[in-house]
Amino acid sequence: MCLGPRAMPEERLDRAARLPALRSRDFRLLWLGQMVSLAGSQMQHWTLNWQLYELTGSAMALGLLGLVRVLPMVVLSLAGGAVADALDRRKMMLATQGAMMAIAAALGLLTWNGTLTSALIYTLSAVAAGALAFDGPARQSLLPNLVPREHFANAVSLFSMVRQVAQIVGPSIAGILIAANGVALVYALNAVSFLGVLAALVLIRAPAAAGPRGRMDLEALTEGVRFLRGQPLLFATMLLDFLATFFASANTLLPIFAKEVLHVGPKGYGVLAAAPAVGSLVANGVLVSLPRLRRQGPLILTAVALFGLATVVFGLSRWYPLSVLAFGATGAADTVSTVVRQTMRQLLTPDHLRGRMTALGMLFFMGGPQLGELEAGLVAAWLGAPASVLLGGLGCLASVAWVAARFPGLRAYDGVETIEGHKRSD
């Protein structure tokens, strides 16, 4: 009878040891708030795609929606980084999250009264993307102030896990509501979901920054670029991410694989689309159980090489189960790469530059996949979808080899440098 009460605290201590970032109250608040909000955002993302296609019946219209979503972020991300380094990041997130909540509410109201048009969808999507260009640098720059340095990699893994769960749960709920003619309800639920993260931001007590605040001028924008030029490790990780996603972008060709290569139809297409998120969850489950990442340089090179190899297997496969496993493996490898890259960037960057470095990272992170989808489509039109994916995977592997040879410091990086570049005793 006495064993039960003693065992429960031990179990809680064991969980805390495996998830050390959750010991920090402020991080825990933001993590729980994002858990609800991101699921709502994923619901809205897929519902908007469906609704626009219902309104226009045009694949070109869907492509234009992707362009509308990415252009404001590319144009405004550097400015967003400078603002995140100059202002209180928590208050900045309150403004951006509030703006996105208002956009979701507007979509719901316009859908409910039957006045939502494709032009309004484009306009509101562009405004939301602009808000994200400021929200991303603020959120990622705030994160290191919420947890101890040694728990940061665990915090990044936990955030990545929340994203992947949202990418599975959000579209599933959206599909059920769409089938029940509840499109307006999707947007309303998303608007309500922002209350969680807004409440978390109000309750957070962490300091806004650990050092001096930056400026909001042209010099502030170029300071981030100059810092990156002087940090070959950071530049190498961003370049590696750009090249990998440029060559090995198979997402845009999934409908062709489902219909013409694997012959699995729309249901099989849905499973393929969810496979990377499932793989990411598996990888995150491993990462969050590790108290600390070691040999981060070799780890990121290995992860991106596995990403390329899994893409090659996907391009060659004509057996559906193998294709699902291979595509899921790309998500797992990409998650490991993302967690290590974000950890390195945040820990090697002074706090007053974190917003601008996050913004530069967004340019690489978003530019690679978007240009890669264009490249994949052009090669597929010339040689076919399987050849396009196969060549993309091989291009990714070649990129890993080139980056490893060009940046020997990355091969040796063990994650022991401090922000100022001095070695630590541990």
C-alpha cells in the first residue's frame, strides 16, 4: 500500500529529467498555449486551400495562394528580425498573435455571411503572412530567455513536436468539419485557439532580453548580415538547409505519385502527406528524451544525408508501404536537422542579434523549399516525377558532401562553445 504514493513522485521526477525544459514555468506556459494555437492554424491552412479551390476550381489559384503566403514573409522577415531585437519580444508577439486572431475571425464572419471571395482570401492571407514575418523572429528569439541554456535543445524539440502533432490533428479535424459544412466554424475555432497563446504571453514573467536592445534602422538590418558572414558555422547550417530543400522537395509532386506512380488515389495521398509529420513525431520522441545533444556538427550532416537518401528511395519506390516509410523518414531526418540547426543558431548568437539571425534563417528555410518546388516541377515536366525526385535526392547528397568539405569546422563542432565563442569547462 505504501509503494504507490512513493512511486508516483519518482515517476514525475523521471519525466522531469527526460523533459527538463518543462521545468521552466514560462516555457511551459508558452508551449501549452502554442499547442492549442498551432492546431487551429493548421485547421485554417488546409481549409483555406479547400475553400479557394471550391471558389475557383483552379490549380493555378492554389499556386498563387502559395506565392501570396511566401512573398510577404521573404520581403518583411529582415525587418521583423530587426524589430524583434529592438522591442519587447513578448509584447511584439501579443500584437502579431492578436492580428492573426482578428484575421481568423474575419474569415469566419465573411464565410458565414457568404461574402468571402478569392480576392479577400489572397488579401487576408498576405496580411497574415506579414504578421508571421514579425511573429517568427520574436517567438524564436524569446525562447532562449525562457529556459536555461543547457535545456534549450530540449525546448526546441518540444516545440517541434507540437508543430508535428498540429500538422496531423489540424487537417484531420478540418476535414471532418468541412464535410459537415462547417467551414466558418473552422475559422471561428482557430480564432478562439489564439486565446491560449495570448494568455500565456500575458502570464510570462521572463525578462524581455538578456542584453542591450538593438536599433530599427538600415544599419541594424546589415548588422545581422555582417554577423552571419563572420560565423561560418551558422552560415554552413543555413546553406546546407537551403541546398537540401532546394534539391529534395518532393511535396509538390505528391499528387502525381499518388495517382500515376503508386496508384493509391486520394486516401493514399492523404497518408503520404501525413507521413513526414509522423516521422517527425518519432524523431522528436527520441530527441526530447535526450538531456543534451552532442557532436551537433556531425549530427546535422548525417541527418541531412539521411534526408537525401530517403528521398532517393522514395523516388525509386513503386511499392506503396516502402514509399510511405521513405517519405516518413524524410520528416524524421528533417526534424533532427531543424532542432540541431536552431539550437546552434540560438546558442551561437548574442541575444541582441537573435531576431535578425532568425529572420535570415527564415530566408534560407523558406527560399529553399519554394524554389525547390519550382525546380522539381520543371524537371518533372521534362523527365517525369520519379526522375525529378531521384535527381533531387542525389543533389541533396552531393550538397552534404560539398558543405562537409567546404566547412571543416562543422564536421568538428561539438556544441561546447558559448555565445561569446569561449570554450566551456564541461
